[in-house]
Amino acid sequence: WNGLHYTFYGSRPKGRGRALTDDEKTPSFPSLFTDRIKLSGKIGGRVDLDTSFYVNGNGMEPTANIVELRRWRFFTTGDAIFLVPFSYSINVMAVDNYRFVLDDIFLEFRRIPYLGNLRVGSFIPAMSLEASGSSRDATFMEWATPIQGLAPRISAGWQFSRPMFNERATWSLGQFAQSLGT
């Protein structure tokens, strides 16, 4: 399931404003869209379970199979236009006896000339390939020890990033506050 998708449109009467560009996908910055408002994205959720199942041989004591809830999350992510185009993400996660944590919450302004993309909010800085992907795609349950020890977790701050060499590499520059400990 890929989430519940939504799109909301709004516009101003003709003569009350105009777009300085008509290309929403690759605008030049700053591109002011004074004639329309758009909000599109998806709402979804995910449940992560830890399980263990045992098969007992002859003469072995029976062992109980275990299913535990590790975490569950709700999210919304998408694109919007309110004067300038931007992307957004809001992720709410419940862990450790249903303590709620705000996970990825950010706004991202794309295609700023010479600088690339600007992301502002609370998110995981791009310090490793493991940190750049989803925990759903992780090989093991936990990150590698050097990544856990050296790379920050969710931190509040800003980051410029831009792909180069036909998107085979990306440079990033950012400033972050102390990790939020999640």
C-alpha cells in the first residue's frame, strides 16, 4: 500500500496575480506563484514488529514464539506551492511504551541556483548511506556501530545539498543543533 494520496488546488481570480514561471517541476529561484495554491501528497502509516519463531526437536523444552510491537508511525509527505514551490514531510512515531516522537519534519526548497536544495527542520543529516535510506530497507535491525557512534540522529538545523556528476555524487553543507536523541 502506497498511502492515501491527496491534492488540493486553489487559485486567485484573473488579474489578481500571475506566475513568474509556469514550470512547477524545474522553477528558477525565486519563482513566485501568486496566482495559485497547490498542496499534494500522501498520508500513510507503518507498523514494525519484532518476531521470533522456534521449532523444537525431540527432547527439547518447548519455547514460546514471540511477536512484539517495536514502533508504529503515521506520516504525510508531498509538495506544495504557496508563493514558492517546496516539499514537506511530517512523521510522527510511537516508541518505548507509546511515547510519541516527531521524527522527520522539514521543508525543502529545491533548485536554488548554484546551491541546490535547502532543507530546514528536524531530520537525519546525510552522513552515510544507511542514514539516507529507510529503516524498512536496512539489512539488519540496527545501524553499524561506527554509524551509531559517529553519525548524528535526528537533529534540528538546515542543509544545502546538490547532486553532481550526473547525480552520481552529492555534496552537502549544513548546521545542526544537538541530536534530539531518537
